Amino acid sequence: MPGWDLPSLIDHTVLKPEATKTDVLRLCQEARQYGFTVIFVPPSYVDEAVAAVAGSAIRVGIPIGFPLGGHTTRTKVAEAVEAVARGGRVLDMVINVSRLKSGDYDLVRQDIAEVVRATPSAEHKVILETCLLTQQEKHTACRLVVEAGADYVKTSTGFAAAGATVEDVRLMKAAVAGQAKVKASGGIRDWKTAQSMLEAGADRIGTSASLKILEEWKSSQGGR
């Protein structure tokens, strides 16, 4: 089994609409305690999250165009610019699923590229929402993400009908051909599932079940 440093591979996340300020601050404290290096919080909590992890190596992530992806490019750019100005360092934007499925590939590429260009200091992941796409659309989406200059392709928001699958992670890993990384997210709630995603080629895991996964991982390592 590879010697993963699991906490450093997890984006520790709280994005449910009913999540409270208390939940967000708890997430920040958990990241400090358990060694998660990236947290994801709703855009309206970027200030509190940045303040809560100040002085640490933890990077605050903010979703862009979330969760449907149908925002105008100008709106996505504005969201991204504000998030970075307030201290966000990682941006997970949702691809324009409708435009992708309509074959408007230049628009999809431009949508991503403009966010990337407007926020050069941030890391960029693009959520494909794979459960809504055909196999060919997944391949095409990966190509567009690479061409637009983003750092990662990501499986899912966690808000659609299904989340990450091993098959999609493998497909995406092959499709980006080393020109981007892969984040698996959506429905990953235990170590067995997380492990299967990592073994399939995922570079990062996005989950709100981080503590459970970490506990199970430590048990599998003999409790160390």
C-alpha cells in the first residue's frame, strides 16, 4: 500500500446550505488539529475562515459558480476575484454543464480560462459533474480544462444525483494525460472508498467525512 500522508490529500469541506458559522469554525479547528492543508467553506464565510487559520499552512478554498455552473462568466470571475482578494487560495469552479452538453466548447473553455487568468495566484479545479455527462463529454471536458490552464479536473459537486466513481477517476486521469491533476469528490464517506479513488489515480479527495475517513485510515495503519 502506498505511504500516503492522507490528511494532506484531503480537502476538508463544509458546503451544505444549512451549515452554520459554528460548523465553519469547527472545520477550521479540525484542519489545524488533524493536519488538513485545504479547507472548503461557502463564499460568505471566507473572512472567518481565513482569520481562523491565520498563521498556519492551511489554504482556504472557495467554490465558484456553485453548484450548478450556469452562472455567466463575468459572475464567476467576480466571485473568484473577490474570494482571492479576501484570502481564498484555492478555487473549485463548476463547469458550464449546459453549454458543454450543447457543444459550445469555445465558450466553456473561455469560461474557465477567464477565471484562471483573473486569479493567477490561486489554484484552480474545475468540477465536471460527471454523473450528468456521457463518456465522450467527460473526455471533452478534460481536454477543455487542460486547454484553459486549470490545475485539476474534479468529479462532482456532491449536489447532483451521484458522485465520484473509480471508473470516472480512471477516465479523467487518462484524459488529462499528466497535464492536470484529478480530484475525486462526492459521496466519499469512508476510507475504503477514498482508498479506491487514490488507487485509481486521484491526487486529492474532497469530503465532509474527513474525520471518519482519517480514523478508519489510522486503524488500517495499525493505529499509528
